[in-house]
Amino acid sequence: MAERGRKKPKWAIEKERARKDASADEVWLFGLHAVRDALLNPAREKHRLILTKNAADRLADAVAAGGMTPEIADARAFPAPLDPGSVHQGAALSARPLDWGDVSSRCAPEKDAPPPIVLLLDQVTDPHNVGAILRSAEVFGARAVIAPRRHAAPETGALAKTASGALERQPYLRVPNLARAMAALAEMGYALIGLDGEGDAEIGEVARDCADQPLALVMGAEGPGLRQLTRETCHRLARIPSAGEFGSLNVSNAAAVALYAARSNRD
């Protein structure tokens, strides 16, 4: 038995890193909406499709379009390696995570096009929150949702199911360093607006002030909020007004409100 506190040998660290990298090459998507949209996405590299007879009937058009031959399974002994609590609805798809490119290529403002809106997530780790945020980002036309590669929700089946198909269409960029991504956006002309209860103005007012330039809305995790470096990198802090003294919103709801404020002022 290894001694406590003993440093791992280099070969063990490299082996563990290789194992993690290999597991990152595959994600199991589940649920009818998530699987359907992944099958219809030509950019998604798909490996293995498992369906019950009922799910196969309901997804027949998507299966045909995706060009895959599904494995028909019994719902009582569903063979996909999912968490026991996963509500898979008889559909699971093994696939490679999507590659949306980098911040510079995906978020650069375009000539003769409306100034873009992007959303940055500072250590938002709950996949259900991120999935809901992706849905809102798609509805309100955000160019991308950006999160750090570490301490953020990765692309998972739970995230995809909550996103209800938006994961296949809404760019979700994982970056090595959020502050550097914010600096890159600032160089492209983005106004960096952090959402914070102590903001000096309401989000609607700030959105109006920034209506003619690219806008990056920065959301912090529930509880801790924005980290200090993230706050300091923002150009301004804005708050969402509440009717009561102690009102607060879930981060996915706050993102939806902020995106609506930004989009409505541009329209």
C-alpha cells in the first residue's frame, strides 16, 4: 500500500493523463431530443447507436439521415454505460465531442453584420445549468458560450439532454484560460460586462449603452459569483433588478434575462 502524501511517479501521472484524454474522446448522449439532433448533425462524429424498438420507431427519420445501423436493445437491460439515474428514453449514442474552433475565429465581429453577443461562464460546473444556458443562447442568438477547460461542465449526456438539441447548434467553446479569452475579446472590440449583484447599473441600462458594439456577458457560479481576476477583467459590472431585497436567480435564469436584455436593446 502506497504511503500517504507520497508523490506519484511520472509514469503513473502520464498513464492517468492518457486515460483521461482517451475518455474525453467519447461522450454518451441520451434522450430522444439529444440523440435525434446529434444524428442530424453532420459535424458530429458518431460511433455507436443503441435504441429500444419504440425509440427506433420514433427516430426512424433521424437514423436514416445519420446513416447508422442501431443496436436494438431491451429497455429493461439497456446496455449503454449510463449513470443509473439517466432518463435515456430508450436512446443512447456514443460520439466524439464537438470541436467549435477557437475564440478568435468563432467570435470575431463580421463586417456589415450586427455586433455579436457572447456569453462567458466562470466556473459554472453544473451540466444542467450549462445545458439550459445553451438553450437560451441559441434562442437569443449568442455567437458562442465560452467556459474554461477546467472547473466547468464538460460535454456530457446530462448536459446534452438538458440542452434539448441546442448543443448541436450552439457553439460551446472550452478555453485554457478564461481571463485570456476575455482579453482576446476586448481586443476585438467587445464590451465585457460582468453580472453581479453589486453592479453599478442595471443590465438593461448597460445593454443600451453597449448596443452598438460587440458584447460579452460574464456569468459567475452560483454562490461564489465571479472570481476576483474575472471581475477585474470586466469593463463594467451590471445587476439584474429584483422586486424584493433578497431576490436572486439561478445562473441559467440570470443568463436568460441578461441575454434577453442584450438582444432586445439591439433589436
